[in-house]
Amino acid sequence: MAARLLDEFDISEDAIRRIVGEAVGGADDGELFVEHREGESLVFDNGQLKTANFNTDRGFGLRAVAGEATGYAHSGELSEAALKRAAAAVAAVRHGHAGTLADAPSGSNRALYGDANPILEPGFEAKAKLLQEIDAWLRARDPRVRQVTAALASSWQRVEILRPDGRVARDVRPLVRLSVSVVVGDGDRQETGSYGMGGRKGFGDFLAEGAWQHAGEEALRQALVNLRAVPAPAGTFDIVLSSGWPGVMLHEAVGHGLEGDFNRKKTSAFSGLMGQQVAARGVSVVDDGTIAERRGSLTLDDEGTASSRTVLIEDGRLTGYMQDRQNARLMGMRPTGNGRRESYAHAPMPRMTNTYMTEGPYTPEEIIASVRNGIYAVSFGGGQVDITSGKFVFACTEAYMIEDGRVTQPIKGAMLIGNGPDAMHRVSMVGNDMKLDNGIGLCGKAGQSVPVGVGQPHLRMDRMTLGGTRT
């Protein structure tokens, strides 16, 4: 059992509680967030180990919330002096404010993941050897392989959250990821494919021979598909999205717009639409932080609230938002366990966990067969969205033409363009094969990055705009 983080301060826990209580007294909410994090990353690129990093970081963040205002201070020094400086800074936010401290968050008895440190097993030399083996294996698979990049990343985070009333919540969070990227070439033409997987557990399942070979095979397959792809057409098409990772479009185009802070401030395209039809019938969207060992899951969020399964859209109707404690209180709603922060140096805000669309009645084959002239988008790369307008742009990293109900020629350079709320009304068929991504998602918001999961079944979206290089 790891040592308690509060014990690592140079003062007693009673003294810590007194300082925190005085700093947050009279505010509406607040807490002391203490964190210890270890991280390791190895990158094998172009035939050699290019990067090998290990880091350890620890510190605290102290917050006081008064109405819409937040006072936040942090330090990498677990000392009485640092804590008192932070307390003086955050206490300023409550001057003239007579608040009543909110009830403590609901805790949890369950554990969604183990507490073993994944950095320790396997050891550094075994990891480096495996990355070299992945490189050699892929180069032997096809003479067109010109470059291989294989990477392993892991972290082990311990957090303790001390409330002004003296209650303490604790969580230990492992996280691992394996990623493979392949460049293939034929003459002057080169194309790339990639694949990754991970989750909140040890490396065991991912480093088994069958698992890493599957990752390498998929990266190579995608690269070879792109090597024979033709330029994507531009125009309006019926689009079929594959299951799993293409849910990143749902995450960006819809998910961010359903976070509580954007709706409280009325800057979301979904603001003021609670209870209204915001998507086609049959479309249901969920954010679920309670799925065991998933990348986006949390036993407790970074305010100490137990994560939950929150239905955001049900049969096309807007039914919920993802909430942290501050925005939930100001909106007269309940926290949903979505208060997240990148580290002790950041204040929490509403963030997604694992966001996905639930299943419908159609098989993938039925959905593809229904399209006469369209696009089959299997995987996406980068995307951008404007939260206020809902407009988005996504690059397809693997896509094909659909002609007379059959998947035909692969295409490259396809950009899916649309508006989140409008796109949700264009969903005409929802598949029965809902799948979460393989555990590689990272979400950015307001300068903070956190691990997330995405997912969906196969979908048909009618008359969507596709940007390409030929007409």
C-alpha cells in the first residue's frame, strides 16, 4: 500500500485541515487536491530507440469557489509555507461572499481498475527489446515498409482530495498505451498507417505477442490501403461511419457542446435545448465513466465525486449535461462525476469520460448496402470544432467509395465537414455493433489534456459535405 499523500507534507494532517478549512470557509465549495504522478515513455523510431523518458511529479492545488468565481493556487512543494501562501491567495475570492459550503460529493466503494504501477512490469530493457522486435517484424512483413515508429507510454497517478469538512477521497490510477505507425512507399509515393491500444491496467494484455502483432498488422494494412487510394471527391454524399474510433467525431461535434460550463454560459450550440429534439429518432448518446479499465473511466473524478453513466441524448431528445460541482450547483442540477483536471496545477472543469452512441437495429452490411453513391469512413485523424456554432471539420485517415451498396476504391484526402446539431439530425440508420475505441483517446480543452474514450456503432448520415481534391 502506497503512503498517504497528506503524510508527505511537513506538517500534521490536523494542521492541513485547519488551513484548508480557513481558506475555504465562507465559500460555496472547494478542496485540497494532492497528486503524485510517475510517467514513462519509450519511442523506437527509424531503427533505433529515439526517446526514453521517466518523470516524477507531485504537488497540490487548493481551490475556493464563490458563485461563478474560482480562486485557485498550486505548488509542487508539499510544505506548510506553500500551503499557507496558497490559502491566502484563494481566500481572496470569497471576500464579501457569504456562502454555505456544499455537501461533500458522493463517494464510491467500487474500484474500476487495479492500483499496481504499470511502469514496473515489464522492465525498461524488456520494453525496449519489444519495440525493436515490432520494428523488425513489420519490416519483414512487406518490402514497401520504409519507416516504423513504435511507442510505449505508461503512468501511475495517486490523488487525495481533502474537503473543508475533513473528508478525504483517494484514488490510484494506472494508464498504459501502445502505438504503432508505419510508412510505406512505392516509388516517389509514401503513405502512413497507424494503430494504438491501451487502458487503465498493466501492459500484460497489450504486450502479448498476438496483441502487438495485431496492432502492427493493422497499421501496415491501413498504410497499404492508403498507398493505393485515389484522391477523394468533393461534394455532398451519404456517409457511412464505421464503429469504434469514428466516435471521435461524436466526441468533438456533440460531446463538448454538452459539457455543463458551455451550457451555463450559453456558448454551446445546444444551450437552452433541454428536452428538445436535437438529433434524429433512434440516436442516443451516453457518457459513461464507470466502465472497468477503460482509458476514460474514473472511480472518482478530480473533485471526489463517483463517476456515473449519464444519458445525454435519448431517442434524439436532449436529456442531460456532463457536470462538475460548480456548474451543476449554478444550474440547479446534480454533479455527474465529470469534474476533471490535467494535474494538480489545474482547476477542474466539466470533461468527458467515455462518450459513445448506443446501438440501433441495423447490421453494418444493411447500412452499407443502403447507399448507392457515398463514402465509407473507417478512421479519422485530427478534427476541429467550434463549440458555439457546432461547425466541425474532420480528416479521414482511412476511407472508401461506396458504389451501388458495395465498398470499392479507397480514397485519400477526404475531409468531413458539417455542423454538430445538424449532423445528428442527418443520422438515418444506427448499427447494432457498438464498439468503444481501442484506448488511445486524448482530449484537449482550455489548455488541459485528459484521457478519454469514444465509441459508436456503424452509422449512416445523409447528405453530408465532403471536402476532397477532385469533383
